[in-house]
Amino acid sequence: MPIGNPYVVPGYHPIGLREPFEFGCGMSGKMARTKYSELLLKANKNTKKALDILGEFTRFPTVVPRDKKGLRECADYLQREFEGHGYKALQWGGDRPVVYAEKNVGARKTLMCYHHYDVQTEGSMELWKSSPWKLVVRDGRAFGRGASDDKGPCVASFVGLDMLEKIQGKLPVNVKFVVEGEEEWSSETLARFASRNKKLMKADGCVWEILSATPGSITEISPGMKGDLSIRLTVSGAPTYPKYDAHSGYGGAIPSAAWRLVRAVNTLKDKDDNITIDGIKKLVRAPTKQDIDALKKYRGNIGKEIKDNYGFDRFVGNKTGLDLLKTIYLEPSISINGLESGCQGDVHSTIVPAKAIAKLDLRLVPDMDSDAVTKLLKEHFKKMGYGDIDVFCEGYSAAKTPLTDPFVRLVHAAAKEVAAPAPTNLLPMMAGTGPAYLFEQHTPFCISSSFADNDKVYEHGPNENMRISSIVNNMAFVATVAERLGGL
């Protein structure tokens, strides 16, 4: 149900307008340019509509695999909204389908928007100040699970394009939406959809989850995403190890699954934190001159941001400057996500565990095929004498649109004009991951957001939110990009 009216928040004022802004031209240059100030003004007036839709969107619990009913009802809701706004829409897949929508206006260019309607679990309910499944507006922010990742940006793309259509009378581009229900899980349904519907995946540019810029706030654009290989290592099983936890009084004589696992994991890095899996470096595509130049032009202090956010005082190897940026954005990494064995929590049990599990992930960069990396990992353990360890891997490869691609250059130019005088950084890759490899061969893509958009939004945590100002800027900037793309 709509979350009500009015959406007037104490202390909140419409986004400030600055001149001059005249972006893009319409189809074939015949359509008058729309001033960015007009887009911001229209976006402010569409805030209620965006929040109404987001309020309905938020009320569906969509955690995979738990919320089967919520996922199905949410997909149905999305299809109805698209069809109610003139799109041809369909659902593809099973209990958590891909929702595909298309509006073909006969334009020369097509803009795609990728989003997802599944979300992370709500976690500890006592940490939420309001229900995660009811959108609540307070202090200039809209709170609810998925508000920033990724239901809010999905609504902003949708309403922003609807707004542009009403301003111009006709969209300057054809529009496609691909909205999946498994991004936080595996994107398995999307992978099948992409492989069987290649024509539907074609576009001249793709909005990846969010495309936004904020006047006066540092903005970052990334046309690449790392891949991710989730790894599960298991040591257990009689007769090599005890069939159940044993008394540690016999610890000097009983084979320990936990010690075996710890020693195996320790072979994956050397003392300087370099990955030691033979052959893995040969898979890595060398960064281009444009990639390195982009990092050299980086303005800001991502090192300070990360350290302040997580509360530590130095990086591995004391890296700074360009070396730190290359490590974050261009190089693979392997992390221990968790270790499970024996007694956990406050209670101390004196046992020799019968089973030990390690969960790791390996962030992949371009040309590191996930299957090839899995093969090298298994060969590594055999070579190091740990061939008995059970190795399970699943994941996907990295994807990257060249920095010189016309769509990326278009987004970069628009963001620079909007964000000024704050700098706009063009980064070759994100540090994070997503199923962009499914789109890479069909359309250029990029994500764009400002520091203001990411300030205290608590993605994946309690009290997740999206700033009302970010929703407004997101709507206006998507409209700007669509208009500019239509004028190419």
C-alpha cells in the first residue's frame, strides 16, 4: 500500500539548483534540450510518486531463499507497475523470476537498466528503529530493507525515465529493464535468462543498479566489476578423522581436522600476503594505459575513507597512493570469510573437533575465469599435500567496459558537470562484485554514485536507508543520461 502523504520532512528542502545546465538533445537533434535545473525541479515534484512506489515495493520481504511468497508477489507487483506505465513486461524463471520490461519508441539508441528486487536478511530486529518491511521517512531519509540496495535506485530509474517521457512527450531512447530476484544469492535464473534471450540483452548502455551524481559531492563512476569465487573447504570423515568430537586429552594422538584445515589455508598466502596459487597471475589481464592513467588522476582519499569507516590504522604492506588504488581496483584478492570447527561462543569445550570448515572468497579481475581458478586451486592443494580436503567453489567472472567506450564517456562528462566543483573520479573497476559478466558482451555498463549517496545508508545492515536528496538526484541524472544517449 502507498505509504501516505505528505512526504515533507523537517529540515528537508528541495535540491538546490545551479546554472547553467543544458544537457543532451533529443532524437535526431530535433527535440529541445532540457536544462538540468528543470530536471531537478521535476524530480523534486516526483518525489511523492517515487516514495509511493518504493513504499509498496518495500513491503514485500524478498530474502532468498526464505521469502518464496514475498519474492513471487514482488515480481507480480513490478510487472503490473511496468505495464501500467506502458511497458511490455514479462516474468522469466521459477519462484524468483527475472522481470523484463521494454518500451520501444522507435529510437536509434536503447538504454537498459539492471536492478534487483531481492535483499539481504533483516538481521537483528531489535537494532531497527522501524520495521524493515515498511518504508518510513525521517530526517531526510527513507528507511527500509532494500531502500539503497537496490529497490530505491530501481524506483529512481523507473520514475526518472517516466518523468523524462512526460517532459518531452516521447522518450529519446528505447528503454529496457532487467530486474532479477537473486543478486544477493547466485543470479542463477538471470544467467539462464541471458543465455536464452540474447536479443533482449542488447542495448547501447546499461545503468548498473544506480546512476547518480550530486552537485558539490565527489562522484565516482565504475564501468567494471570484479568477479567472486566463493570457496568452501571441508576436512572431516572417519577413518582419517574421528567420527565425532573427541576428548582433547587424546589430542596428541588423534588426527585433528581443525589443524589440518588451518595448515592448508595457510598455504594460500606468503608472509607478505601475496597469493601463492601457481598460475593464477598468468590469468590476470594486464591493466591498460587508460586504467592506470585514470587511477593517477584520482582525486580524493579512499584510503582515509576506508580506515575511518572500519577503524584500523594501516593497510597491508603499508600501501598508499597509486599502489593502494591498484590493489583495490585492479588486483585479485583472497579473504577468509569464516572458520567453523569445534566449540563456538563463550563456552569452552576441550575437544578435538571431528570436522572443520573454512569459507573464503577470491575476488577475480578480468580474464580470471572462475572455472580456471577453481582448477588451479584444487591443483594447489594437491601439490601442497592437501589433496584430501574437499574443495567446493561457485561464483562468476569479472566484467569490464573500456574507459574509452562512448557510453562511459557520456556518463563521465555528465557527472563532471553535475558534481562540479567537486571532482568526479573515473575508476576502471569497482571493488565489489555483481553478475555484470552476463551483460558485458551485449551492452556497455557503468555504475555512478556520489559520496553523499553513500553516506550512512547502512546497506546490508539495520536501518538501511536512501537519502531523499539521493532519490531526487538519481531520477534527474538517469533522465540526463537517457537524453544524452538519445542524442548520440
